[in-house]
Amino acid sequence: MSLIVSEANQNSCSSFMKEWKIEQKVNAKDLYQNFEVFFFDCDGVLWRGDTVINGAIEVINKLINDNKKVYFITNNSTKSRDTLLGKFHKLGFTCVKTENIICTSYAIAKYFHSKEEYKSRQKKIYVIGEKGICDELDALDLDWLGSYKDNDKKVVIHDEGEIQIDNNIGAVVVAIDFSINYYKIQYAQLCINSIDAEFIVSNKDPLANFTSNQQWPGTGSIVASIEQVSFKKPKVLGKPNLFMIEPVLKNLNIDLSKVVMIGDRLDTDIYFAQNCKIKSILVSTGVTDANVFLNHNNLNIKPDYFMTSILEFL
Amino acid sequence: MSLIVSEANQNSCSSFMKEWKIEQKVNAKDLYQNFEVFFFDCDGVLWRGDTVINGAIEVINKLINDNKKVYFITNNSTKSRDTLLGKFHKLGFTCVKTENIICTSYAIAKYFHSKEEYKSRQKKIYVIGEKGICDELDALDLDWLGSYKDNDKKVVIHDEGEIQIDNNIGAVVVAIDFSINYYKIQYAQLCINSIDAEFIVSNKDPLANFTSNQQWPGTGSIVASIEQVSFKKPKVLGKPNLFMIEPVLKNLNIDLSKVVMIGDRLDTDIYFAQNCKIKSILVSTGVTDANVFLNHNNLNIKPDYFMTSILEFL
């Protein structure tokens, strides 16, 4: 395990160094030279909310201009790929193209499009999640219910009360939903428990950097609720699983030692890198600060390198 | 382990018998004679939603008239003790008095009232839950925020977005909340993670019989969400823990072999009986049917007796 230290966050670094018994120090520019393919997480690495992390635009522009292959692999499901591209451009990442972006809203739609019963619209999908997922499902002409259409559904408990579900639902998709409500949880529960719908989720991140000022409950907080009522473990399409990235790795056809993942989360980004058998760099600009890590790292997941920020690449 | 069989539910009984290698059969009337104190769960034992389970009123009336001691020990937090008493009377359980009822809304208020910082209103309580909890807190002059006052709070994510919390909050209480929303989850997360508020919950029941027609997500579904974002295990006041019942057992001063718990849930009622070191009877009028039990009983919890319904006592 190697370490890159910037002066900005010596305390954090010291904690990591102590925990991981790190002595060797590595130059960030050597890493830049050694890798050819860079997988980046977005929230907490490039930006927090709509605030760009210092130096991120310059790093990405330099990588693309130097002909490195760059992919943004995000568990963000709130936006479609096209809407995410708009965010990249608006924030100043003007070199980024659609094909550089891999997000769970897109992955979810691809998953169902690969199955005949959904492609033919025989089966429908119940969505707990934001509009980004619906846009991607619509783009592939898949049939869905729920999401923003159920935002205002209220449950009033009275003796004859019940929720009727559509028996053609074949799957429940769960992702972050800022309008989560009891109706949606019950609808999902009924689909999974009474008509054995598949249980598919974007990811399980407990917290997320939806704004730059504070952390927020992530998809994991919604998934936990549905897991609890369905007694089932979902299929996770996002990081740390490989579903999203398999087609990319196949197309790249590259020596995996030339690929690196840069992320802010041990349980998704770094674990994802381990699953891909590629190197990883943990940055401390997102959810994993040293204290959180030292208190909660039961996963035995360790990055290959640590940087306070991707700015160190410059 | 003994068994009582009614003809109404032979299939269910057979499954239990097979699983538990049961041979001996016991007469329900012997059990009635042998016990002096009867702890009853309510939902799924006496009623489902507002529908009384066949024979339940007669059984309770007979017990009370025969001078048996009867307590209703429920993880229901949606109603105050007084409101629950109204439900008992409305449904026909006219012999029931306030002191027979032990519910988590009441237990929650008693818990905080026993602590000087809450009794003196120096510290406040953030409530995720229904009005029953607020009524009990008000009755003991405790200071609270949240619950129905936050039902209409919406979160719109934008870059400067943040939720400000009251720094005098000392505890977050989580119970079933039919108006759960993302604002409440974030508020609770911030209280627990940023000002180290205590994390107190009514119970962890995954499903509940809120209406007679279908099962609904229980308190456990909301608790799971907050556990996920706070990385903390809550203190559970309701069943299967003993907090609610300790004062009763102390006052009764009775040989525990004379006490029996009748419930429909292995993970709360029967586990609760084991924790109390009293006998237990599982009934199949509520959430635990044989199939659910056989598929999901990882807890190694077994009742002492099994009845299809408390009607068998007659």
C-alpha cells in the first residue's frame, strides 16, 4: 500500500497511515503516467452537489487531452445519462461526452431491455426513484409505474384499507427517491411478497453528497426499508457490483494493471475496484474521512493508494 | 413442546408439527386452568385492523370474569393508552381498563420522563411516528418536534440545500409513521450523526396487521432506514425487550411459571416470552403462518404451544 500526502489534510492522512501501517510514499504524477484508463466516481470526487472540487476540471481536461481513457462511473440514479452530461458541461467539464458516462439509471434500463418480457412490454417495472430512471426506461420503451407519479399518494389506515397492485409487474426497482412515502414502500412490499417481483436496486450507499453543505440519506436508506419488509436481498446493479462496467471492460480489452478507480467510498468505489481486479485510489473529498473510516470499516476494504484530492494529479 | 390443534388450520399445524417434531397434544382448557397471568399481543391475536378475531371478546371477558390477570402488551405506537382503550371498548372488549394496556407510545413517554434532562425540558425529542406518541409525551409535559408537524415537509435538492436541526435535541424516537418522508429521515440522521442524539425505537416488527385485508410495512421498515444512515443500533423499548413489562412483573410478584404470553410473532412476542422466562403460545391468526415461519425462522425461537386462534380457550 502506497500513500500520497498533500498538506491540505495531514490529520486525515496520518490516521490512515497509522491504521494501514503505511511507510512508503508515492508521487501522484507517477500514478498519472502508469495508468491508461481512469474510472472516476463523481459525487465527492469531482463535485459535491453543484460545487466543483478544486482542480477537478483541470485534471479531467488534462487526462482527456493526454489521450487517457476516462469513464465516470456513478451510482447516481437521479439523472439520465443525457441530463448528467448536461451537468458535466454546465459545471465546466466540457470535454466529457455521453459515452464517458456510466450511471445506474442507464444501467437499470439496459438490464430490463436485455430481458424479453420487459422489452415486449409484457411485464412492467415498479419504480421507487427519481425521474432519471423513468427517462432511461422511456428511452428504451419499457413500461413502468410509480416514481414521481406516486409522490402525492397518501395512506390513510382504515379497516378495509388496501392497496391494489398491477399483477403484470415483474420487478421492483429501488433507488434514491426524495419523495419516498409509505404508499411506495407498501406497493413495493406487495409486489415482492405477493407476486414475487424481482427486487433490483441501484446501489446501497448509506449516505450521499447531494448538496455541498451536508450529507444526505443515500439509496441504501430506502433499500434497507424494502429489504426489511420483503425478507429478500436485492440484485445490486451499481457499484460495488460489476454489471455496469462489464461491457466497457470487454470493449477496452486492456491489461487491467493499466486501469485505476478513483473514488471516495470504501464500500462502493474501492470495493468495486477490488471486484474488477484493478487498482484503486481513495480520496478524502467525499464521504470517507479518516474518522468515519476508522470507526466503521468492518469490510476489510483497503485502497491501493490514498489522495486527499484528485488535484494532486496536477 | 406441546400442541393444540383446531380443525380450522390443519395444514398450518401440520407444517409446524413436522418442523418441530411434535407428537404430544395438549388441551387448551388445561392451559387456561394452569396459568394465572395472561399477556396478550393485540394485532393479529385479538383483531386485525378494526376486525375482531372470532371469539376474542368472549375469551377476554371470560378471563377477566374468572379473575385471571390480563395485560395487553402491544408494540402499537400509533395510539396513546387512552385512545387504545377507546378502541378496546368500541370493538366490544368492554371489561378492559387503562391499567391492562401496555403500549410503546406510553413506554416511550415513561422512558424520557425518567430522565431529568427531558423532564426539565432542557432536552427535546425528535419524533418519527404517529400522534399517539406525541399525545403521551404531551401528557408528561415533554418537549418534542417532528411527527405530524413534519408531514408536509418536502426536500428539494439544490446546491446550497441543507436542513438545520435544533441543537437541543437529545434523542430521536422512531416508530411507524404513515407519513414518513425524506425530510424526516434526514432530520433524524443529522441529529444522530452530528449531535450524537440517542436513538430510541418502539420496536422492529417488519410487517404489521394495520388493516384486516393485507399486511403493511411495520416500524421495522422505518427503523431500518435510520439504522442504515446512522450506523447505529437503536435501543428498543418494545417487545421483544423487557422495558415495558418490568414494572408489571415487579408489581405482580408472581411465580413466572403461572404467566403466559400469547402472540402471533416469533421475533417479538415469542422471543419476548423467552426473554421474560415465561411460557408462550403462538397463534396463527396474525403475521406468522407456517410458510413464513418455515422459510424465515433464522432466530431459533420456538413457542411452547401453538394454537390456531385464542378461540380454542373456550
